[in-house]
Amino acid sequence: MKISNKNIFTSLKKNIRNISSSQGKTFIKADKQLYSLLGILFAISAVAIIGYWFLVEKPYYEKLLTDKDEVIKRLKFMSMKQKKIYENTLENAEKTYKEKLEKNVMQTELLADYEQKLDKFRKNYISKDDHEKQMAGLEQRLNEEQEAFGELAKKSSEMRISRLEQKISLLQDENLHFKDKITNQRRILDRSLAFIEEEKKVLETMISFERKKAFIPSLILPETKHMVLNAEALKKLVVMKDKLAAIERLQVKIHSDAYFEMGLVSYHNKQFEEAIEYWENAVSLNKNNFQAYLCLGIVYNQEGMTENATKILERAIEINPKHAILHLTLARIYEQENALDEAIYEYAITLEMLPDNVDIYNTLGILYEQKGMTEEARKSFATYEKLKGGVQ
């Protein structure tokens, strides 16, 4: 049986068309699945990137901004302090230079006056040898002329000797007067210094007495901030503080307790930087002035220098680990900075030394809750309610 070429080509064309149409539909379906998969992967990547930004990068960026602000504030404060120290040093140097210059001018004038008197003395002074020679010559001439002139020559010689003795006596008196003047000036200077020292002691005693008399507390804890200050009493204390500052500028040493009192007056007068400077002086002079440590820590924290506050309080605790108020103040700063573990530790130590402070149990309960320590929080709250009920 013969098959024509035309029929063969016709059947091949039909098969090729069928195959082409079936392959086209398969490829279109595969492309749609690939695009869907790519879209899902893109959505997952976008969600992951956004989550990473909000959970990791954004908090880290915010923390960097916070640290930057604190560092800037600390650098500004240190710059102002260094500027003030430089200005005080420059002022003291200028004052010392002027005093020395005035003293040198005075000494130069005294020296010129003394040299003038010395020249005058040299012109009129006769040395002992010359005097003896002159006396010998006079005696010889007197003996030679005694016969010729008699009593007249003798009287003339005695008058000349008397005049020479008077001149010598006057010069000696002038020298003694000059020495007495210098001695008197030294006595006046010593008396002035003694008076300033006595005035300083009186002011150091009075500023503490007047502060207690005005019922101004020795610590600036939150528990004492509600007290109302008498404006007249504060004004009187500011005058005493300024007098002590003026005495300090005369290079007279001030006691550590006086610096502490001056810091309290400056603090209540809203001069916080000056208060910090006085309390730093108090601590440098007396490492055991724990009231100054406490006030420094509180003001550092108040002025945004939290790191300085924790460091100064930790240093004080190293010196006296059994000072309960130091631990309490440090615990409050840690709580403020959300350093929960450190705050809980310091509150626990404070509670061991101050078991009657009921409010610490309530604070510890709140911190335990924030840490997720439910059982410890329950016990602390229960103790607080029990002791609070007993106190009422």
C-alpha cells in the first residue's frame, strides 16, 4: 500500500502543532509559580528588615543619641569648670602680680630713700680711725696752740667735737626710726592675718549655726525638699558664704565642714555649679565627709551627670560600706536609670541596715514585678502590708 508524501507532511504538521500548544501552556504555569514564590520571598525579607530596624537598630540608635547628649552635657560642664578655674587662676595671678609690683615699687622707694640717707650719712660720717687721727691731730694742735690761744682754742675744739657727735647721733636715730617703721609694718601685717584667721573661724562656726537655726537640713534628700526656706535667713547665709569665699581668695585655708556648709547655701540659692565646686573641695580635704559625697551624688544626678553620680557614691561606699543613706541614694539612681539588678541589690543592703524603712519593701515589690520575679514580689508586698498595718 502506498502512502503519499502529502499525507505524511500533513500528519507531521498536526503533531508539531499539538506538541507546541501543550508546551506553551506548561511554561506559562511554571512562570506564574516562580513569580508567586519570588513575591513571598520579597515580602518575608521586607518584614525581616523592618523588624530588625525596630527591634535592633532603632533602640541602638536611640541609645547612641542618649549617650551623646549626656557626653555633650558632661563636656560642657567640664569646659565651664575649666574656664572658671582658668579665670580664677588668671585673676589670682594678676592680683599677685599687682601686689608684688606695688611691693617692689614701695621697696624701691624705700631703698632710694635709704640710699639717699646713706649718702648723706657717708658725707658727714667720720670713721673711728679718722676720728682718732683727727683727735690726735687736734690734741697735738691743741698742745701746740695751747700756749698761744689758751682757753679759746680748747673751747673751739670741744665745740667741733660736740657737733660731730650730734651729727652721728642724729644719723643713728634716723636708722633706728627706719628699722622701727619696718618692724611696725610687719606687726600690722601679722595682726591683719591673725584677724582674718579669727574672722574665718567665726564665720565657719556661724554659717553652720545659722543654717541649723533656719532649719535647713544638712542633706538634700527627696524627704527634705518639701521644707520651706526663710528668705531672710537664706540671704544672711549667702552673705556669710560670700565672706568666706573672699577669705579663701586671700589664700587662707577653709575647713572641709565650712566648704560643705557653703555648698548647701549655694544649692538652696539655686547656684548648683558653685555648690558642686564647694562640695568637691570638701571631699578633697576630708575623704570621710560622707554628707558631701551624698550631696554631690544627688546634684550630679540632678544635673544629668548620672555616671559621675554613681562613681562618687560608689567611692564613698568603698570608704564606708555601712552608711545606709549612701546605699539608698545609689539605689534610687539605679532605679531611675532602669538598672533593676543593681537597684534591687542596693535596696536589699539598705533594708538590712534600715529594717524599719517600710517603703523599701513596696519599692522592692515593684522592681521584682518588673523583673518578672512574681514570688519575690508577692512576699515583698505582703511584708509591706503587714508592717504598714502595724505602723498605722
